Amino acid sequence: MHHSQPEISRALQAAARVQAIEPFRVMEIMKAASDVAKSGMDVISMSVGEPDFTAPELVAEAAVRAIRGGATQYTDALGLPALREAIAAHYQSAFGLAIPARRIIVTAGASAGLLLACAALVCEGDEVLMPDPSYPCNRHFVSAFGGKAVLLPSGPEQRYQLTAQHVAQHWGQRTRGVIVASPSNPTGTSLTIEQMTDLLAAVKARHGFAIVDEIYQGLSYGQAPHSALGLDGDVITVNSFSKYFNMTGWRLGWLVVPDALVGVIEKLAQNLFICPSTVAQHAALACFHPDSIAVYEQRRLEFQRRRDFFVPALRDLGFGVPVMPDGAFYVYADCSNVPHKAAGDSTQFVMAVLREAGVAFVPGDDFGVAAPQRHVRFSYATAYDRIEQAVARMAKLFGR
């Protein structure tokens, strides 16, 4: 239910840019799910994109040590030098990439990284191309700086990703760059190396910027993860300790930027954030310990096991999943042929399945305007047995 907005005095009138930013609807579904749970129904949450795992023991211990040892004062705006070095070493060991630590900027989550990148690059009136569907906050980061996100329908034949063809067809007078995510939220699909190479070349030929969100990079299944940094020295990548490293509420991420942008982003970070959480940074140093990496790899295989059960199960229930997700922990599924009376409208369908079967997932309208009413997003970042229960409940509801 919506509360009527109180009358706002002229002094408190919100800035026009706020009009361009819509609510994050997954949060609304979480509220509805919590109401259903309060009424006494067991709800299986497959809505929020948050690992059900938390920081491994060594990471938690490192945070406690930092707090007890008083290592809690401001760090450099670009992050702890030791952490920047550790991230650089991780690129070398995990991807065989020599990325100098001076180009790595630690941020208050990937969200702050995207905000800083857009603050540095997007001017009033600039257009930024992105795929439809894509993570909703990306377009809002662009709007926040007076830019305009141009969402381009990207279907299963493009792996739901922006391609060089999109760039060739839609690059206009005001286009300034592109933002893509690989693997993507909501689809869990990655750009292949060929797709990424062609896309970056098409953007470069038009003197545009490319921001590549790689926050799910560590969660790749069936093929070794790759980074856009290995393909183009001018690309800006965004990464995070939230997903592969299971540190969502610690609010820590990083950017890798070309040398020419380091000073620009440093100045913005000093003014907008001072520095990322010092405790989180000290904790993150322990992420790269071989024992922590072993835990993360075990968890990655568990996510893959869930995917391998869940995707075929969804197809059996009548959902369309034309591209096997190869990363992250999402399935973007077409619900229009599911045997349920509300299946033609994803918002109604999500609410019906929540109330009738106690399974919570998200309608497509958060992620763009290309057929959102036919699509829903499931997150399989929940325990395997709960996913099995969710499938059984939906099977019963759909008469399968």
C-alpha cells in the first residue's frame, strides 16, 4: 500500500534529478515477503541478490583484530596500499593479468565505484548505452549526473548483452559511452571474449568510454572467468567484495581505471567519501589468503550445483530459460507459458506465487522496459534444500 506523500514545502522540493530515479522494486518484494511471513507462512526467499554465505573465519578474525588493535582511522582516499597491492596480486594469480596497484581504487562497495566512475565521466545531457535487461541502479547512477541511460533490448540471441552491433546502430551525437555487466544481474550471462573484444573495439572507434561491471566475475561456471582488463587498457572495471567474497554489508569494492583517471577519481573520492570503511579494508586483506580462497572456491562449486539443479527444474515447470546462466546466481526466466492464471503479468504472478506457495522472486520491471511483464528473476543464493522445496511448491501450485 502506498502512503500519500505529505505536502512538501517549496524549501524542501526535491531536485529534478530525483524524478528520474525509480524505487528499487526488489526491496518492495522483500517487504511483501516479510508481511506474508509475519502472517505465519514459511517463505523461501529467492528474491535478493545476496549470497547466503558470510565472510569466512579468517576475514572475520582480521576485522576483529583491526578493531581491537585500533586500526580504525581514515585510510588514504584510494584505499589501504596493502589492499591495493593484494588486489593487484589477485589479478596476477587468478587471471594472469599484470595490473599495477596504482590503478586500483578501493571504494565503499561497487555502488560507490560506479558512482565515482559516472561522476568522473558523465556530463549533463550525455547518453550512455546499456543492455535491457540490466541492473536498475546502473541507469540511476547515470541519471544522478544529468546523463541519460539508453536501454537497448538485448535478447537471448545476444546472451542478453550489449553487442558491437548495438553500438554501431545506436551511437548518436550525444552518446558518451557504455555500461555493461559480465556476468550480468539479472541474467547470469557473460559476454564471451569475442563479444567483449568486438564491443570494446566498437566503443573505442567512437572515442567513447566503457565501464564493465565485473562484480560477479569470481562466480563463473563451466569456463575460466576472464576480465575486460586483459582486452583493453582504457576500460574501467568495477568489482566488489560482496558477491564472490561474501561481504555484502561490509560495503567494499574497487575500480581499476586507466592512469589518466586516477587523479580525477581520487579528488572525487576524497570529497564524496573521504575513504572506504577501514575495518572492512583490513578484513578484506584476509580474503586473498589461500585458506580463504579455498573456502570461496568450494562455495562457488555449491552455487554451480544449485544452478545445475534449478535451471532444468524451472524448464520442467514451464519457464523459458533460453540461455544457461554461466555466472552470478540468477536465472532470468520467461514466465508467460507457466500454467498459472497470472502468468501473463510478471508482477501479479510474483505476488500470486508468494501468497499461494510462499516462494519469493522478482518481476522483470526492475530491469528494463523490454518485455518485463513476461520475465522474472530468481536468485539461487539460498540453500540447496530450500531450492528443492521451492521447486516442489511451485510444481504443486502449477499442477505439474
